[in-house]
Amino acid sequence: MTRWHFWGEKEFSDVYENIYIRSVMEDWFNIVFEIVRQIDSARRGAKSLLDVGCGEGHTTKQILDRIKGRCRCDLLEPDQNALSTAEAFLSPENNIGEIYPRSLASFRAEKKYDIVFTSHTNYYWALNQKDYDRQLKKVVDLLVKGGRALILTLPQESDHYRIMRREIYPRFNYAQYMITFYKKMGLRVAVKKLKMRMYVGDILSTDKNFDLKTFYKFIHNTDSFPNDKESRGFLEKIKRCQRKNYLDFKDYLVIVDRRPF
Ligand SMILES: C[S@@+](CC[C@H](N)C(=O)[O-])C[C@H]1O[C@@H](n2cnc3c(N)ncnc32)[C@H](O)[C@@H]1O
């Protein structure tokens, strides 16, 4: 008889894993491929990279595995446990340089980078607009001349924001704000508007609400489960926004080039 060995690896009950269950992998990998294309085509190439807020390194690996040519990537992540996991996960197959257990704000860079990239971390950079502006500026200050910053984030029209019961992230976090900010700085800014569908057909086809409440926690960035009234209100918003059982989070990839002189 053959044994099933994998019960010990079963962890699909938490909020973070929910993202992986719901997201359409083809949409996500099209985003990864676009990031890789932007790294490969950057004037300075992909020699030295920094991933800001790498988490456990899953997105980092998807990107690094596909970059053409030699490169070395430093990791910045304020959560020490996530960073240790990322280091252990990435080191066997990817060229990882320094690892920094820091937030973007507290990071004191020892060098400049050809590429700085970040995937869905800008919401946590600052508590107010003034500090957020400082972090936006810092991202480009981390670049060598001719370097490129790649920031993956959500636009105002994202279904992620549309299904929220209340505003969780101040509006300066929306992609449109940083685009205007960088243009005003006189930088060259390009934007790739990408599809990022999330499946909600499971939630819409049952009266039970465990998955609805878990999804609520993810969307509202909270550790607490909502009460029944709150989750019913959330369900109504999902119903209004969904198209054929999918939401579209509509990722924007904001590409900022530092002038080569
Ligand atoms: C939504 S997760 C994204 C993780 C990873 N980039 C990915 O795409 O899978 C947000 C990450 O940002 C990190 N983070 C939170 N505050 C940060 C800050 N001030 N500077 C940099 N990263 C931060 C979190 O610890 C977390 O790992």
C-alpha cells in the first residue's frame, strides 16, 4: 500500500493562504513575468537588486528564478521570522546577498541598487502622508543613476478596495498617488495595468460563512473575525462587485526610472 505523506504540511486554514487559494495563478504569473521583463529590459540590467518587504520570499523566488543573467538580491523585511524563512527558502537556488531585518523607514542602505522592487508592501510603509512621501522618495534614492524601481500595488478602482466595508488604507496608498508623486519629481514613470482575478464562487454558493469571514480578515487587514451582521454587509458588497464569480484586484506595476546622469 502506498502512503499519503503530506498531512504534516497541511496549513491551508489561515488568512494568508487564502490569497493563494483565491488568486488566479495565470493572472499572478503574468504579473511575475511582467516584473521580470521590466528587470531584464532595464538600462542597468539586473546586477544588484533589493526586494523591499520580501515576506517569506515566495514572490521573490518567482522573480529571481526567471531573471536572465547574473544577479544578486538583498532582502529587506521587518518581520524576523518571515525573513529567516525567506533566507532558508531562497538561498539554495538563488544568489542572495545581505539580509536586513528592517522596515523601509529604518533601513540605512550601504549601497545603491540597479533594481529595487516591491510587491504589495507600500500600504505598511507609513502612518501619514508626509512620512509616506519620504518613503516614496527613499525608494528612488536607493537606486544608482539609470536604475529602476518597480512597485506593485493596487489602484483606486481595485475590487479589493471596492468590497471593503470601510476605508482601511488611506488614499495616498493608492497607485494613482505615487504615479503623480514621481511624475512631479520629474522622473520617468510608466504603468502596466494588470489583471488580478480572485475567485469567490465558493463563498457565493453557501450559507455557511467560515470562508467569508476568513476572506473578510484578509481584506480588512485584521486578526478578528467579523460578527454576522458585519459579514452579511461584506457579502453584499462582494455580490455587487463580482462578475461571474470573480473579483478583479487590478494590480498596477509602477515603473520608475532614475535618470542616467
Ligand atoms: C502583503 S505582504 C507581501 C509580501 C511579499 N512582498 C509578497 O509579495 O509575497 C507585505 C509585506 O510587507 C512587509 N512590511 C510591513 N511593513 C513594512 C515596512 N515598513 N517596510 C517594508 N516592508 C514592510 C510585511 O512584513 C510583509 O512581509
